[in-house]
Amino acid sequence: MQPLPATVPSAPGRQGLGSGWTHPVPRGLRRVVAAARIARAGLLDGLEGARRRRRAALLTALHADGMTIPELRAALDDHRLVAAALRQALEPEPPRHTLVDIAAHTSADVADVARWFRAFERPVTDDPSARIYGDDDLDVARRLDDYRRLGLTEQEILPVARAVGRGLTGMADAIADVLGSRFLVEEPDPGEVLDYAVEIRRIAQRDGLHLAHLLARSLAERIGSQVVAAAAGTAAPRPGVRSVAIGFADIVGFTALGEQLSATEVCELAELLSASTHEVLTPPVRLSKTIGDAVMLVSPDPDALVDVCLDLSRVWHGTSSGPALRIGLAWGTAIPHGGDWFGSPVNLASRITAVARPGTVLADHELRSACRRTAGDVVEWTPTARRRFKGFSQRRQLYRLDRGTYDAA
């Protein structure tokens, strides 16, 4: 296995003052050289006064940090330059590795690394000799070796990687929506752009530490609950299969609303459902996923799920003057896979939600039998008509749930 090269000609700080110069160039001198090159290249032609000074400052900083004159020319309007500055701050190391290089420094072959990167939603080109990866990508590839040392197979670890990839891209989308709006102005100030870019990188680095902490805590809770369930004899006989309560909460008439409301208003409505869910969420109930106009909740404790869903209905209808919410619950055995859940209760809860009346919480008989509530708030289970659902052979007894009053006497 060959060691990685210690230096590369294209690294920032090594742009030559002449063809034979190979030593690091002091940052101040780099800026002087960059400013002269930018002026000679005509990148400031047609600009005067403050606008010329702002453009020159931004171009000089970017060129001194490694962007070439052709790259700057291709990004010559202000907003593309802002995007370049942000990208330069968040990805300061230039691409230096090929897919072949990275595979050579792991126990995986090129095809394995390509599948691993695709699972994380990292780009993979048709040319494995293209230098598009940095040192951090090499670290990501080495995680494949870590999983293999635990004895895990590709079939087991790729769904995990895909779940992480989806989560990270969703997180990046959400953060970018907030932070990126800062520069939706006609002439952004270059000093503010560069300072803000550095601050965003600091936030990204700190968020990485927070994610490691949150992931470790969540793993401890999940794996711990599985061990306890197995010791108590309550775990399902097939590996991975568990008895869980599933709930779907769906905004009534969301599709029709999409034709009446603006895209912004539709997004705000979906965000309101997500925010309302997080407001009432308590362990062991967790939000499994959001699906536009709906959320899916999962819990090993059926009583806890009932409480959360009744609270969600109360919060939604107490604070929103918009469309009603309907909620369907079911109990049964399901299997987690790639961050999602599959099985009979998932399908049944979705179908129960579809027939629930606006503003109601509807559950099946199996969920009622699984509940063991003995004190506190009483839940009233009002029988409704028996229903037949697609994919289920027998009619199902359903119950409408309401919050009652517990009488200790």
C-alpha cells in the first residue's frame, strides 16, 4: 500500500511566484500577487468605486485561497462568487484523491467504495481516476473497514449508510435554507461574506461533535431497550422483528390545499405539523419520518403512543385554524430497516388513518389489548363500525380515542 503524497501542486498556498517555486507562499504575499493577477485578467473591467473595491476584495481572497483565474471568470457575478466563498470555507482542502487512491488505502475494492459513497450521497464519476475526493472522503471510506471489523456484511451496513446520507442531506437542506438567505441581496459585502463563511464552517464542525454525542445517546437507548426486551422474553422470535405501536398523523385535504395555497404556505403547513409533533413528543415514542402532509410515529409502549397522539391532536386543533388532523394507530410486529419500519402495523395504521374522520384519533383492537394503563389520565375507547382493509383478511374492530378523566375513587 503506497503512502499518500505529502504535498500536491494544486494545494492552497502553493501557487507559484514562478515556475520553479515550490515552497509555501505567505498569505499576505499571496494576496498581493492575486490582486495583480485579477487586475491583469480584466476581471474588474467596467466596475468603479465601491462596487469595484468589493469585487476586488472578494476575488483576491478567493484567488489567494486557491481558485484559478478561469474559475473566477466562470463565477463572475456577485452571487456565484458568494457561493464560491462559502464553498471554499466549508471545503478548504482541494480534491486530491481518486476513487482508485481511496480504495488502495482501505480493504475495499473500487466497486465497494463506490457503493459506499453512493449510499452517503457522495458523487461517483464514471472515471475512477478523476481527482474529486479530499482527505475527509478517505476517512469516510475507512469507516467501511470499521464496520467490517465488527463482522457486519454489506447487506447490513449499506442501509445504515443510506439512512445517514438521507438524514445529513435533509439536515444540510434545512440549515442552508436559513443561512443561505443571508446573502439574497444585490451586492453582498465581501468582508461579511468571508467572515460569515468562516463562521458557518465553525458551526458545521461543532454540529459534527453534537451529532456524535446525540448519536451515541440514541444508540445506547435503542440497543439497551432491545437487550431489556430480550431478557424479559418479549422480543419477537425472528431477529430484528419487534412488537411496536405505529401511528400516522395526516393533514386532511392536503393535496387539494396544494392547488389553493402558495408553495410557501404549503411548506409552512407541513412544518407546523412537524413542529407540533416535536412539541408533544416524549420517549419512548419517536418520530420515524415525515411524509409531506403526514408524520409516522413509533413506540414499543402503546400507552405512550396513545398519549402523544391525543396530545398532538389537542395541540394541533387548539392552535391551528387550518385543516383538521386525523390520526390512525395500530399494534403488531414490524422490522426496522435503514431507518424505516416495515410490517403489518405500518400498513394497517396508514389505512386506518385514511378512514378516520377529521379531528379524530382511531385505533385497532390489537392496540387496545396491548395497552396496560392503570392510573393517570383515562382514555375513552369508543367502538366504531368494523372495517375491512386492503391486504387484511378479517374485518377490524376500530375505536375512537378521547381523553377522559381519571377517578381515583
